[in-house]
Amino acid sequence: MGASRPGWFRAAWSAPATGCGPCDVAAVRAVWPVLDARLEAVLALIRAEVHADIGSDHAHLPIRVVQEGRAERCVVVEVNPGPLGHARASVARSGLGARVEVREGNGFDPLDAGEVDSASLTGMGAATILGVLERAGEKLPGALVLQPNDSPLPLRMWARASGYHLTAERMAAGYWAYPVLRLERRPGLDPAYAGLPLEAALRYGPLLLRGRSPLLLEQVQRDVARLTPLAAPGRPAERELTTARSALQVLEGAS
């Protein structure tokens, strides 16, 4: 936590040292939730005045968002009774009940239009996330942080068609490499895709390609190896292989 922070980061406090017994460690973690690499990557892309975490489960992410000064307030939305109860218990233990509000409901339904300026949807399939976004209507905020558990291709396509630009991308190591996207509503064409092969950029991520992400390089190399024996002329794998090879050229710096 000692690294310098960007201007929007307003950290109020850091977790105390835990060189003590297991009960004390558990107590610290109850108020300062430990996130895995996937959610740490999501956390790093959140900055807002009021942020909503849709499908929050234990509410560990929004608690950390407020603790680290990445938002003044958070709204936690959960539709299932079990996770809803876990979220309420976590917020109560954190002592942040005045700044982290838990609401029962589906997607953006419990929110008013304009109530939040940012939202995160994590740990779901891209199709599920896309359905939530498409049903949100005027309640969609200007910034979104999305972490699908499968290919983010449909989310990138939706963003390009819906007036959102891709402003940051990360990959987090875990059971597999998890993609994390930050989208912001902006006018005009998204410059992130300029000068890149479009199909490869949509499939693998324009900013990850430009940044030559090591995790993405491993993924693309695996795709090329997997698709090569399947790519007979006219078969779907042929187009997928062409896309993967285009991405590999960008990642390896080939012209």
C-alpha cells in the first residue's frame, strides 16, 4: 500500500499489521477484505463518486472500494437471498454501513437513473453481463468495469455499438486468465481499435494487444496451436486461426 497513488485515489487508511494470533488476523480480514488477483484487477480500475457493484456476493469488492477511497459511496445489488445475507453481514462487520448500502434486486432495477456514475459486473459469463447491460436502459452509468468468466468479445462489440470506449484492460492470473475491461461513455469512434486488425482486437482486446500482455501472449499461442490442426479450408476454425495469427503478429511486434 506504500506506492504512490493517482490523483483520484484518496486512501483514508490501511490495514493494520497482523503479526498476532489467528483470531486477530480473522478480525482484520473481516474489516479489510482480502481479494484474489481477479478482484484486485477489478478494484484497480474503479474510480467514481458513487459506484454500484451488481451481483456482489459477499460485498468484499465494494467495501474495499470505499476503504481505499476509490468511491465516496457504494451500492451493493444482490438478487439471491444467500449472497444478499452475506453482503449485509460483511458491510455490518466493516463498519461502513453509512457509505455502503445493500439493496435486493436484479441488475440495475434497484437503482434510479443517474444515481451512480460507475458500476462493476464481475464473475459472470459475458452473455449474462450483456443481458444485464441491455436491460438497464437509462440507468446505465457513464463508466463500467466488467470481468467476464469467458470471452469478452460480445462485451467489446456491445461497447462499440453503445457509445462506450475501452479505456483500460487487464488480465489477471487465476484458474484461467481473467479479462477485466473499463468502459467509459464517450462520443465518436473508440480510438483503442485504430490501426489494429479489428477481429483480433475484438477477440483479444486492443489495449492488451498494444501492451503486449504476457498472459495474452500465452493465450494466443495456445489458440494457434489448438486451431492449426483444425483449420481446414472453409471450416470455422480457419477464420479463428487467421484471427489468432493476426493477434500474434501484433503481440510479437511483426509488421
